[in-house]
Amino acid sequence: QLGNFEKAIKAYHKAIPIQLYTSRLKGALESYYGMSEAYYKLNMPDSSLKYGNLFIELSKQYDYTLGALSNYKLLSKVYRSLGQDSQAFLYLKKANDLRDSLYSDKQVNQAQNFALVEQDKNDALDAQKEQTKLLIGGICVLFVMAIFVLMMVQSSAQKRKFAKLEEARKTKELEAAKKMQIGFLPKILPTNNELEIATFIRSSTEVGGDYYDFIVKPDKTILSICGDATGHGVASGMMVSVTKASLISITETNINLILKKLNQVIRKIDLGTLRMSLNIIEVKDDKIKMTSAAMPPIFLYKAATKKVEEIMQTNLPLGGLGNEDFDLIERDFEPGDVVIQLSDGLPEAPNPSGEMYDYDRVKDHLEAVGSKSADEIKNSFILEADKWLDGLHNPDDITFVIIKKNK
């Protein structure tokens, strides 16, 4: 309400994992909507669509009709701002249908009665949770006091030893998570006289779920895969492990059908609320084909015009709907052209003032350096990230895959 949307986004980022962990799904839905609205106000439609779709996915577990009505209206506005009138009309129609259903005379009374009952239940549940928190808080206070007394009677040498052991434990856990993430990455990049390939991944302090891989077919066709699993550490590692193993075994030839099959596999395994955002680029001769599940846009630099096309495909993440279909987009890939896949770590990286790097800066920077080699482009983006963060550590994994067609 005060217009400080970037601070609001940070607060929602912190709140959502806690709300999901404590099963306060209505709060999580409100946070997803707030994220979507804040990104829309910041003129970041891609991120706005991402959290709007996460609202739709989570609403399958919790009936929040008024929130759904607001979310549909917001999605309609976002698609209209992108010039996607058919999608804007679709969500406007959903909003109107839901509004008509919600506000008919008979249903208004039913909804009010239901809301009162639900409110009573929620109030009772909140009161019970508050009592539990107070009890746990009291126990924790007593426990902390006991630990404090114990530490007071210990010698300074014992204190230093305990601190070193604790630091070593945390370091070991972090190193194990990083090794797991690195272990999923390809040891050797594909070699092809017609292509230059460069990759980069920088883990966050908690080690996220970013992942990339390549599949080389017998006819030399290359599939470039870039993904971002929800969660951190071991949890996201489980999702990446399932994804990597499934991709090897799927026999579909069309990459959009590969995504469809992978989505069905992840749904069948059922890893709870864990999801996988992922896109695939097929590079063959002078063409590229692209398909995506809830990933940031793919950026295509055209050497002939020295301009960059931002290619956005909107779908739910893998593990959401079992019958989800995925679009297939094809573009010419001519000598000197460059295509980049990336996670949201760089576009959503904050500088010390809290301002996000954003997708427009990614596009502008690629236009400025697109004529360089793949490695030079990679290094320039690394320098851009370091300059933007200005000494801060990236709060989320930063990953990008760069493929350049040789002249």
C-alpha cells in the first residue's frame, strides 16, 4: 500500500516457505498473489505470471475463492500488458464466471455462512497454534537458559571447541550440498565445430536447486537443458536427481513431448510440494526449437540485426497438473547467433539498495556483447552480476547456459 514493492517482495520471499511448512495455505496464497501484484507494479510481467500461476497451483489444495477472483483479474491485466489478448480474455472470462457464481443471491448467503464457519474454525485453529507457540516458546526459553548456565560454567577452551565443532558441522553440510549440486552437472560440455557452448552456476548461501545438462543424439542434435527445482539443499537435490534420471530414460523425440512425459513421471513419484521449472532447447543444423515449464524467458541474439528477442513461454512447473501440454517454438539459428537459458537468480538479484537486476538488463547486456565468443559473453555476465551485487552474496543460485553458432 505504501508503494515499496521491492521490500514487499523480499518479505513475501521469507514468508512463503514458513507458511507452506506450517500448512497456512491461505497465507501462502495471499503471499503468491502479493508477489504477482508487486512484480506487475514493477513492470516485471514474467515474474508476475510465474507467481500468479503458483497461486493457481496451490489453490487446488485450498479453496480461496475471493483470492482466486483477484488473481484471475491480475493475470488478465498482465497478459494484456504483454499484448497476449487471447490469454487476457481467457482469465477475464474466468474472473467474470467466478464473480457471477460467487455473488448470486443464493450463493452469497451460502458463501457468507460458509465464511463464518471457516472463520470460526480458523480462529480456533489460530488460537490453538498460538497456545502451542507459547508453550514451545516457554520450553525453548527454559532450554536456552539451561544451555546458557551450562556454558557459563564451562571453561573458555571448551567454548572455543564447541564453536569450532559447530562451524565445522555447518561447513560440512554446505559442502555436501554443493557437491551434490555439482555432481548432477555434466563433467564435459558437448563439442561441436559449429557451436560454442559456455555454462556458469554460482550457488547461493543455502545452495538452491539450479541445474543444467546436455543430451547429444546420434545425429549430433544437441538438447540443452536448464532447470530450477524449488527448495534448497537435499530437498531440491532429490528433485534434480529424479529429473536427470528420467530425462535419460524418456524415449520421446519432440522436446515438448519430453517435457509432457517428464511432468507425468514427476507427478507419479509425488515429491509433495516440490516442483521443477525447466526448459529445453534443441539445436539442429540452422534451427533451434524451444519448450519451457515455468522458466524465465530464453534470449536469442540475432547477428544480422544485432538485436535480442525475449522468448517467453508460460506453463506451470513440472509436477503440477498431470495433463499439462507444452508449447514448441522454432527459430532460425544462423552463424553468429547466440541463445541463452538462465534461472531467475540473476534477474532477481538485488543490489545493496534492494533493486533487482531484472530481465531488461539481461536483454540489453546481451545486445551489447552478443558479437563476442560464448566464453567472453559468459565472463561479461559474471562481471555484471558481481558489479550489481557490489559485495553481497547472491540470495539464489545464478545459472546460465550460452550457445553461439560459429560463423
